[in-house]
Amino acid sequence: MMTTKHMMIMAAGVLGAGTIGLAAGGLLLLWLFNRSESKANYATAPVERREPIPNRAVHPVMDRLEQRDPEPGQVSPPPLPLQPQRPVSTRAVLINGQRLTDQQLQSIEQRYPSRIPDGRYWYDRVSGAWGIEGGPCAGFVLPGQTIGGELRADASGGNTGVFINGRQLHMLDVMALQQFMPVRQGRYWVDAQGNFGYEGGPYAGNLVQIIAASGRAGGGGGGKSGGDHGSVIGDGNGFIGFIDHEGRSASFQH
């Protein structure tokens, strides 16, 4: 039979268990509340997104070639034009340092009944004079032909101090002119009719008339270029001369 003492002990045990249960439940609720609040704060906090740092140690040329989408309102640059392919020549004929194409050579050889040997030549577009690179004048052809590069001062390898149309004359060129007239160092122009003068200056004389007046006139043939006042001629073998408008000719050998 349960006594009053036993009943008091059981009541105390129940109350103690209930108190411990309430305390544990309160702690559990407090932990769950704090956890949910922490998750809410974490979810609403903005996340800083860092872009990857580009590698700037790229070659400058390659960096410019990177393909990027244009910014709004920005016009993308046009693509680079394709470089045209230069015509290929199967021959090695160079005039004033520039290699002639097969088409150019065909056009020239149709005008002159001969084949141009492979080699390096110089050509004076103003007077029509030409020669082998490093050598004196070998003859005359039609002036004004748009072939080859620009005539260089050292085309004939001269050191005479006498320049005609920008080319420093070879010693043989000077010796040939000295047969008819004194030749002084300086810069001169000479056209296809034999007219000449100081570079940048007016007409000073005519080589056709000077050679004819010297009394050393002779016949000539070969390459020729003509005009109102006469023609210059040459056969490509060191022979040069002039024919005036009246048919008189004058020539000399190197």
C-alpha cells in the first residue's frame, strides 16, 4: 500500500522530469529559431562576384586581335582588306630593282622584236636611256614607260659627280660626251629629244645640234625614240647617237 511518503516522492519525480523536459524543449526551440534566422540572413546577403583577372602578359599584337563583342552604341571596326596577290614571274628581269611580270615582258617584247635576257637593268624614263645595272648607257628605247622601279642615283655605279635625270654617270658616259663638249660636274636634265639644262633650270642646249655641229656625224640604227626635235638611238652595244628633225644623224662610241 502506497504511503503518503511514497506519493510525495513520485510527485516530485514527475515534476522534475516535466521541468527537465520543458527546459530541453525550450533549448531546442531556441536553437531552431536562431538557425532559421541565420539562414535567412545568409540568403538575403549579396554575394560579391569577382571576374577572373585577365592575363595581360599577352603579346600586344595578339591582344589587339582578340575578338570582343562591341559595346552598345559602339561600331565595330571593318575587317582588314585582303592583300592582293602579286603576279608571279617565271623570268628574272629586273629594271631599277623591280622584277617585271610575264605580262609586262610580253608587252615589251611585242614592241621590240627581241627577247630580253634575264638580268638587272636600269632605265631612265625621261630620256629613254638604259643600261645594265652598274654600267654605262647601252642605248635608248621609248621614254615614259611605266616599268620597273625608280631610277637610283647609283644605278650605273658612277663616281663622276655628273648626274643626268638623277643618275650619276659612269666614267664611260662622261668620256663619250667629252668628245663633243666640255663636261662639268653638276646635276642636269636631258629629255628624249636631246634637250638639256641644269636640274631645275631652263633649256640650255641640244645635244643633237652640238654633236652635229662638231662634224663627227655618222649613221646610226637600233633602238630609237622620237619627238618634234629629233630622236635618240642606240644598238645596246655601247653605241649612242641622235637624229634631228631634218634627218641628220650624229653618233659616237664609248
